[in-house]
Amino acid sequence: MGSLNLPHASSFKGGSETFLRNVLESILKTYLMKNPTVKTIWELVQSMDNEKICYDHFTFRTFKVDGYGIDSLSSFFMDYGYKIGGELEFSKNKSKVKWFSPPDVHVPHDGHGLTNGPLPRIVIAEVLLDQLSPESQGVIRKYLKPEGGKQAVLSSTLGSLIWEKPTWNDFKQLAKENEFAAWTLIHGYTMNHLAFSVHRFKHQFSDIKFIKQYLEEKEFKLNTDGGVIKVSQDGLLLQVSSIADKLAVEFADGVAETIPASYIEFTQRLVLPQFKDVPFDEIKEFHRREGFELDNASNIMESTRFTAPV
């Protein structure tokens, strides 16, 4: 009897790999639809030498309150085999970040994108409400209803707020104390940014210095905090990010204002010193620098900075 051509075994607890990829694809489509500059960069990358893209990570923001914290979104991904990779805490914007490593899935030699490429890391930041002023806490709690965080993944795929849209006055009051929290209140679980996996590119974009030069020549606005290319202390993690699109938003009280939306990032992970002698065509992801760096991440977060007072 001949052997059956069975699909690659799934390590997921919650369902099929196809479903997970479809959810990520929906999140991506919503993010691109909402951010014109991001979409332009995304399309340019694909057009360069017919480049096949892979993603390093997808990043989201939320609030640590009444079931809306990191767990409200991470629980879905952990059901599908994601595991906690590490965490960082940011005193400046009073937030904490956890990142999650993807499950081990079969990726064809030419696998790319979300169809059959490597799954992205998931990064989730939460605003630490108990570190905000009573006034700011009051603004946030006014909108976040108990148990609403259960719909976090659906909110990300639709790009729709779980809570009611805030008024301009409430948004402005919150932004004066914490822009990170104000961004989260108006955008919710919509993806904050994605990062391309630079070291997986096959052509010119496999060098982050070329990416920087290319984007500057195309006159895209890049984040310069900590330098355009942010370099970790060990020199093995290099990142470049755009400045967030500024989009017109109509608030609940009818006021229309232009505020930062989302941005896009490029991440290059270099080979760890102990693997420097491994032949290039045998290098795998575990041979490369893993995790994130506090200073790099803190500077990249400034991509959604409000450049004008609100």
C-alpha cells in the first residue's frame, strides 16, 4: 500500500494553520487599507526585482485594564502555538511590551508572504493605566466597557474600535499626558506597524543600508530618533522605520483633526558570532539575533509622535 500524501502536521492547539494565516492576512489588508503611505512602501518593496517578502513581526497596542491587556490578544495566538519570547518595559510612555515567537511550521524553500512563508513574531504593547494620572485613567475607563477585550482579534481584522469613538476633548486631554495612550484610544487594536524581515530578502533590499538610501531618495519620511538606522548594543539588530501617516479623523463630537496612524518598519537580524562559520545557504532563523532591544524599540515608538501640539 502506497504512503498517503498527508499535509504537514500542525502543532496548533486551537485549529488549522490556514485559519491563522487567514486572520493575519485580514489584519494586514485592514492595515494597508487604512495607511496609504505604508501601502505605497509595501508595494514598492514587492516591485523591486519581483521581491518575495517575509515578515519579522506584527505589532499591536492596548490598555492594561478590565481584560483589555496583552492577554486579550495574545491568547488567540498562543492557542495557535505562539510562545512568549520576552518582554520590555518603557518608563517614558508608561507601557509594557511582550513579544511572542511563532510556532514551528513547514515553510517551502521559496515560501513567502502570509500564504506559505514564515509566520511573523507578534508584539503587543499595553499602556499601564495605574501609572497614569487619575484624570487620564478616567478618560480611558469611560470608553472601555468590561469584557470588551474578548473581541480583540475581530477588532484587529476589521480595523474597528471595540469601544465608542472618543470626543476630541477627551483625546486631546489624554494626549497631553501620554500620546501612546491617546493613539491607542483612537485606533484600538488596528495593527500599529509591521516589520519586514530584511535578511530574508533575496535582492537589493537584503541590505538595510540600501533600504535607507532607497526610501530617502523616494522622499519618504523616516524616523530619525537614535539615528535612521537603529542599532542594538551588540550590533546584531538593525531597524529602520517610517514616520506614521497623518490621517483625518472625525471624533465623536464632530471635530475633524489630523492625527498619526500607523507606520512600517524594516528589521535585519545578523548572524550570531558563534555561527559565523556556518555556510550562508545553511543559515536558519535560530542562527540569527533574536528578540528586541529597549533603546531601539523606544526610538521606533516615536514614529507615531504628534509633531504638532494637540
